Amino acid sequence: MTVDYHKAFFQPVSSSGFMVKDKNYFRLITHYADYLNPKDHDEDEIPNQVNKSIQTTRRFDALKLWFTLRIIGKEGLGNYIDRIIRVSAEAAEVLEQDPHFELLNHSDISALVFRYSADPFKTFDLNRINTYIKSQLYKQGNALTAGTKVNGQFYLKFTILNPLTTIEDIKSILIIIKKYGNEYIAIN
């Protein structure tokens, strides 16, 4: 099993885990090289850190997770995750109730894929409108959304990972998105 602590446990990039039920499975990915981890060191029971980590000589990335668990604890992390799930569900409701938006999915955790939808009585290229919106958000610096394509169509995406994000924050961003969507329609 692999776990990306970067997103799931609020860690900086490069924090993940690879776990197996039986440590003997690690032998399947062991490779011996004389300059790095000679096989006879195992036979002679000489300590060898290379066999304890796939990353070998890289920095101690697990320290970040250790500090988080020590300071926030599993209950604190659980509360953060619960908040994120709650705000994501509320954001999905707001998107569904607003005729300016089209929600593509409901999220189990925190990712919402949606797009600005133009006036239904006019024909507009929704890919262009939403690409314009994403570009304007970036250029103006007042919000940032991700973008993705689904079945060749461009969508905006919220990945809500900050436990301090509120539904009011999301609503504020949606107001800005509507502003840029309406602006695109007005100039085209």
C-alpha cells in the first residue's frame, strides 16, 4: 500500500509511505551493488541503511510526518480531515444550487470538478470561457483554481486541503469566477 502524506496528512511535498504486510516482501525489490549495499554485509549482519529505505541517501522526509503526528496528533488530523470533507460537501451544494455552475462530481474527500456555465439561451464555448476564467484568476492573483479535462471538456477544480478554508472563502471565489465568466461573455 502506498500513502501520499503530502495531501492526506497536510505535509510538504515529498512525504509518502510504502507499506507491506510482511517485511519479507521488501526482498522482492532488493538489488545488491558492491559500491552501495554488498550482499555479504547482510550475511555478516553489518547494519545497512540502504535496505531499510527505497530512497537510500535522500533526506529524512519522515521527520515532517513525525513532527505533525507529535504536535497535532491523530485526533487533530482527524478533525482537520472532517472539516475539509464538510466544507467540500457544502461547496458542492452551493455549486449545484447556482445556475451559473455545472458540478461534475460529488467528492468523498475534497476534490470538486465544475465549470462556469454560460447563459443557456446563448451559445458559448464553455472550454474557452473556463480557460479564460482560470487564466484571469492567475493573472489577477485573487484566487487560484486547478483545471482539468474530462472527456475533452475543460473544467475548473477545487482541491480543498486547507482545514482553515470556510464555505465563505469558497463563495467568495465563486463570485470572482462568475465575474470573469460574465466578463468573457460581454467581450465576445
